[in-house]
Amino acid sequence: MKIEIWSDIACPFCYIGKRHLEQALSKFNTSIHFNIEWKSYQLQPDLQITEAKGLDVYLAEIKGWSLSQAQEMNQQVSQMAQASGLNYQLDKAIVANTLKAHQLIQLAKTKSLGDTAEEALFKAYFIEGKDLNDENELCRIAEGIGISGHEISSVLKTQAYVDEIKREQFEAQQLQARGVPFFLFNDQYAISGAQPVETFINTIQQIAIITKENE
């Protein structure tokens, strides 16, 4: 079963959706082979970063909220993540334009490390408070998943994989994805958002039944 996932590593619901999907897949035996492909989607491709800024402060500024309102909203998201087994530290998160992170993901995909890269970047952003605007930090993340720092450094200094990122974002728009995470099963069945584990299980079961009937 092919599963394509459009996501942005700065989207808290994308990491939650990843966990929900993983928990759902763990319920199935090895009779179903899942081929997962991560796709790039930038929620804020035009985001300009001039100085490091915490997520609480950034949300307050762009939403016109007080700092306490932004902190409360992030606490609610953290509670949702906790229910999925994720220990978000959003008070430490540093706002980033995710283009370079997506370049790393695209490079990782060429080495069958797409899922590994997604996990490492989500963890770095939402749990460890790493600054993904910092190319040195991205090099350390790359090295941690088995990609040489020299290789990713060369990619980040060019427009390598930018066309692929834009193409995948266009694909999502053509599929009428209104946001991320967006999951597409076997090119036909879509799930939008960080839906409950049961939703993923039910969808996979239904697809498996339909596939078997059509064999």
C-alpha cells in the first residue's frame, strides 16, 4: 500500500499525524507492505527570518494576541501531542523558514532516509528547540542520520532540490489539500489533518478490502 504524506516540519499537527499513522500501522501484520513517501509542503514559504525568535512571541505578533494567549494556545497543542506520546517543548521552539529543512528531506529521500529525516527534524524543532535557520545545525542533524555534513552543506548553498519542493507543493494544491498533514493512500483515498489513530486504521482496512476484491 502506497502512502504519500505532505507535511511541513514546522507544523505541530504533522508530527502528531506521523505518530498517529505509525500507531495505526503497528496494528497490521506483515501481510501488508506499506511504502511511505514524504512530500514537501511549506506553510510559510515567504517567511523572512532576520533574527532568532521564539514561537510564543512570533504567534503573539502575527495573531495580535497577548503573549499569555500565545503561550496558552501552544500549551493546548502540547497537550494534544502528549496524548500521542510526544513531549513538545514549544516554549523553546525557534521560528524558521523550512526551505533548507526540506532540502535536507529531499536529499535524504534519495538515500531511502526520508522518514528518518522527517523524524529527526520534527524532534529537533518541537522537542529540542534547535534553530533550523542555522546551516550548522542542519549539518549536525544530517550527520546524525548518516548523511555527510559536506554533502548537505553543498546542497544548502545552492538551489538543489528547490524545484522538487515546489513541484510537490503544487501536487498538493492539485489534490485540493487545504493544509497539512495530508495523507494519500494508493493515489485515491485521502486523509487530511492529524486524525485519530482509529481513522487511519479504518481507512487502511477499507482499502485492503477493496484491493482484495479487485484482485
